[in-house]
Amino acid sequence: MNSMISRAAAVAAVFALAPSAALACACGCGVFDIGSGGMMPTDSTSPLTVWFRYDEMNQNQNWEGGSKAPAADNSDKRIETSFYTVGGQYMVNHSWTVMAELPLYDRALTTTDDGSVFGAAGSIYTGRLTALGDLQLSVVYTGLSADMSTGLGLGVKLPTGDFTGPKGPLGGAEFDRDSLPGTGTTDLILSAYHVGRLNAAGSLSYFVQGRYQFAIGSRDGYRPGNEFDSAAGVTYNFGKVGMLDKVAPVIQLLNSYRDHDSGVAADPPNSGYERLLIAPGVDLRLNKVHLYADVEIPLYQHANAAEGEAAVVDGTSGQLVASVLYKLRVAYDF
């Protein structure tokens, strides 16, 4: 009975966290922290795990509302990003686990000069930036069930990342605030997850997870929109295959919902979106080494875009989206 109550509480927590209108990071980076590729401590987890994750996203399609839009509508043309993230988790005891992660952004932004960066207004340039993002620290409570299959988390994102970016020869900023590695704000993160069996052997299992992030205040005229990311998936563990101790294909759905940015340094009409992605992947294990990889493909996207007079004043309409996202994580248990 207690196990059933714990499971119901976890599922309720995941969906109760979803706001009626809310979400952060112009690229929607929070989607990389959830799902089977994220860390969910269970009773089989080693006390200390460290990991490295590589994510890739090429935003090269202008999107307005629920459909693709002309590239000419958007002053931004392409955002190519590789994310290199290191992290770790330490299980203090059966009930508490602490986690930390720090990303490094390698980003190239191709956009339109307003005449203050490199040269003539209307010319196209590519700004490049490699810098640390914002440090995330969190604690997860897993004492709701004996097998630690249910967890509730509380975290904080600290403003350690670059939120100013490089300047061009003429003194103008090469990157807008919403395309920089750091937001400049301190954010709170609420999360929940649950994993469970779908057959008696435990080879077929499911998971659900939710993550809600919101900034506390603003920084230099910019506040990122609140963000809610959720995941639901199924995995089948084939067990030992050849030299591998575990081979487990995964199929999951990822949903992101993000609210408008705000502040004088933001572009509220052209920020905020909702998207649903399907992500086939595989989870492998060899001794103490875990490897997870997936490909995340959008099934539905809706991007807020400036319309009418707002588009004329702003000079741009739409947001750049990616046709596919990639994730690779390698973890080691001590």
C-alpha cells in the first residue's frame, strides 16, 4: 500500500509542477537534464558517480507559431552549439543524494549586424564563443520508497556563466542576452521522478520525470522565462550481451514548455515555446562504466513570434529551432 502511495505521489508531483504559462535558456537546454539520459538515483546506484555529457544542437530553421517561416523574417540565421557538461552525484544515505553539474558552451551565432558590432547595418557576421555556463547544485530525497524508485529534488542554478559575451571591433555585443551561456540570474529548480517495473522480471520498466526552473529576479535588464521539462519513457533490459553487462534500448517522449523572457535586454515577443520530442536511445554498461546515447527528434513545435506592429518595431519575427538534437553521456561508478 505504501509503495502504491509513493508511486502515485511521484506521478502527481511530476505533472503538478507544470505551470499554466511558464519556461528558460533560449535554446531550451533544460531538456538535456531529464529523461533516461539524466541521473536518477536508485538502490543499484553506487555511492559516487561522475559523468561527462556531450549535447549538440544546430538551430537553423526559423519558426513562427506552429510552422516553419521564411529565414528573411529573422535577423538571426543560425546557432550551432556543442555542450560539454561534467557532473557528479554522491549518495549520502538511502534517503539523500547530492548532485552538481557544470556545462561548457561552444557556440557560433550567425546573425545580422545592426551597425554596432563589425560593420554596415544589415551585413551578416558569425560570432563565436567558448565559455562556462551556470553551475547547478541539487539535493534529491529518495526516502519515499524502499528501492529509491521515487525522488523529489530541489536545486539552484548559480550565475557563474558568461552573460556579457564578446564585443565586436565597433563595441557592440556579438551575442544577445538570450543566446549567451549564462543568464546572470539565480534560479530555483524543482524536480521529481519515478521508475517502475512493467513485468515481473523487471526487464521491462518505465520512468517519468519533471523539472521546473524559474529565475529569482533579473540581472541587467534580463530575466529568462520559466521552464518546465518532462519525460516519460520505456526501457527493456536485455541483460548481459557479449562483453557488455547491460544492453537496454530506450524510447521516450520529452516535452518542454517555456515562457517569454522579460526585461529591457530581452525580446519578449520572440521568446517562449512548446515542443514535444521523441528520443530513441540505448543504455549500456560495462563493469563500472555506463554509456547512454539518444537522438531527439521534434514531433511538435510552437515558437512565439512577434506579429504586426511588434514585428516592425523589433525588426525580426520568429525563433531558430533545430531539426534534431543529440545526447551522449558517459558515467563511472566508484
